[in-house]
Amino acid sequence: MNLLVIGSGGREHALVAKLKENAEVQKIYCIPGNPGIAQIAECVEIDSLDNAALVAFAKDHSIDLTVVGPEIPLSNGIVDAFKANGLACFGPTRAAAQIESSKTFAKQLMAKYDIPTAKFAVFNHAKEAKEYIQLQGAPVVVKADGLAAGKGVVVAMTMDEALAAVDMIMCENVFGQAGNQVVIEEFLVGEEASILAFTDGKTIIPMVAAQDHKRVYEHDRGPNTGGMGAYAPAPIITAAVSEQVMKEVLQPTIHAMESEGCFYSGCLYLGLIMTADGPKVIEFNARFGDPETQVVLPLLDSDLVTIMHACINGTLADATVKWKEEAAVCVVLAAGGYPETYHKGDIISGIDKAEQQGAYVFHAGTASDKGQVVTNGGRVLGVTATASDIRQAVDKAYQAIESIQFKDMHYRKDIAHRAISKA
Ligand code: AMP
Ligand code: GLY
């Protein structure tokens, strides 16, 4: 079997590593990949938004399964193009990917089908959005409708911040067309969790729940980032909560998508906030999360290739999806200055040594330079460790990190602190 993975981050590195465990896999290609992925797959430079070129590549290389990491190729219709050519591609179609690519779509779907979420209103004009904010008062949440690389959400603690967010999104067009509409949302209070689920459009099977850490500094201080670490399982998602989420969110969402003519298959990512009134959806993503994937997939005790084929073929109800009775922790090593400006091109040492200690070192923002691995992004590496419980996984991950060095490297020392304090 030959496989193709689209993407270049830590999430895709974790996907490739897991897919490779299937003994029938001969070759994995990754477009465009990164230096870590290049050690276990062949990286190929093709524009991941050029659907015709990607289809041609898959045909030429007899690809049996394509897995799409990021949201942009999904909302660019990669799955539609592969399907039209009889190629198996894991992920939702362009229409179904709207659940992530349009917050208005997602919110209206939840309202129509009674899926618990924050109260909201949608606006096409800044003036009306601002009038509404003035009526609601702060704190309030302002969200650009479209894809904004995770930056289109402003949790405004004051009225001035909320009004400025509307100006930034709708008047200064910081996110381009993604800001033609805004969603103004009720501010919810509670602990967050991420639930990723496999689905073939009928059956939906949740993965172990995870929690990521979005703020750059310890104790959730500082600006939001793409994610400074994650852990799984998240103890806040007890068996009872999981059942409730299945009944109130996952199943209704899959049925709603089908009723709306947007049959959804692939991985559905649920961002939840555990309010006093129960779990509520803060966002859907149409793909695996990053860095959640780096802790969830190492815990999967079943064959990922088989599960993904079952999602594509509509046979997920017959598939085996088992989880190891272990815990996983991923700590992101970031470049000095991130999430503001940071330096690139610094030599990274000690990756091999960290791996010899039993950690997975997933590359996120790295490049190869004259035979050396160097920094090439804000989030550089994700170091994942698994162990029989969360405390041991934390110790193992931080111990492995001791071996890794690059100039001005920084990372959070408190990943998984919430789980540990509950243990
Ligand atoms: P999103 O990109 O929609 O996940 O939002 C990014 C972050 O903003 C979330 O992880 C939450 O921490 C926060 N957030 C989003 N919506 C709300 C809300 N309605 N109430 C409180 N916090 C929110
Ligand atoms: N970890 C959040 C995301 O992947 O969007």
C-alpha cells in the first residue's frame, strides 16, 4: 500500500508515524512534509492547493489512501477532487468543511438542531455589530466568520476591546474576506477540552479526549498561540460527560450535516467548554487538532489505515477502535520571541538523544540546512511521551527535553497541570 499525507507540521508527523505502523504500508509520501517526516516518508514539493496536480501525483504513485492534515486544502475541495477521480481521501468535502471554514454556518447549524453552544448573533456590517455589542456589554467574544489561522477570535473583556475587534475584522480587513461577517458570542466560563472523533457520516467514534494549552506562558498567561502543549486523556471528560457529548453534540451534528446535504466523513474536532450548564461547543474543526493529534494518536491501539478506510467506505460501525490504557503528554518547544517575531535558522541539537529516551520528537517548524536540522518556525518541535499515567508521562517528556537545545528555546513547564492536580 502507498499512502499520501498532506501538510507540514507536528500533526502530520504524528499521522505519518502512526500510519507507518501498518505492516502493509510500503511507502508514504508527504506533501510538503518537514525534515522529521523526511526520515520516515518521502517529502514532495507540490502546491497543496493545486488539486489537479495532487490528483495526478496520487494516480502516478498508486496512492491507496490520502490523509489531509490542514483545513485550507479541505476547504479548497481536495476531497471532492480526489473522490471525483475514484481516489480514497480521508477528510470532509468542501461543503462539509464549512463546519470549520464558516463560523456562521457552524453556529446556524447548532441553533437549528439544538446543539448546545454560546448564544450568538451574526452581522454583515460593523455598525450593527457594534450596536449589538453595546446592548450586550462585556465580556463578549468577537469572531471573524472565515478561516484566520486560529487568530480570528477576540475574547474581549471590555467594551472598547470588543469594538476595536469589530474594526480590526470588518473595517481594517486584517483577515481579508474571512472578516466579511462577524459572529458575536456570549462569553462562556469553564474548563476547555478537545474531542476528536472518527466518522463515516453515520457512525461516530470519539477518540480519547485531550486538552491543549493555548497561552504562551505558564498558568495560562500571555497571548494565544497555535498551542504550547497538550495531554490526553483529559480527566474532565468523564465517562458520563463523554456519553452526554455523544448524545447532545456528536450524533446530532453528524445527522444535522447529512440533513443539510453536507454529509460529513473524516475527523470531526470538537472544542468544548464545560460550563455550569453542561458542555457547550466553542468550535468545530474539520480535521485533526494540532497539538492534540500528537497525544491522541500515540494512544491508539488499533490500525489507523483500516479505520480511515472504514470512514471513507462507510463501514466504521464494523471497525475496531481501541485505546491504550496509558496517558500522553506533548510539550511544544518554541523559538525565542514566539508568538511575536522570532529568529529562524538556529541549529537544533539532541533530538536523537531525546528519542533514545523513549520520547517521540515531532517536527513542526524545522528545516534542513547543510545536513543540520535548524529552526524554521515559531513552534519548532513537539516532544511527546507516553506512560502508564499522566504524572509519569509528564516526567518522561520533560526529561527528554533536557537533551534538546537551540538558541532561546522556550516552553511551558506546566503542561498537564490540571490533570495532575486532579489525579
Ligand atoms: P476558537 O478559535 O473558536 O476555538 O476560539 C479560540 C479560543 O477563544 C478558545 O479556545 C477559547 O479559549 C476562547 N473562546 C472562544 N469562544 C468563546 C466563548 N464563547 N466564551 C469564552 N471563551 C471563548
Ligand atoms: N489545537 C487547536 C487546533 O488544532 O485548532
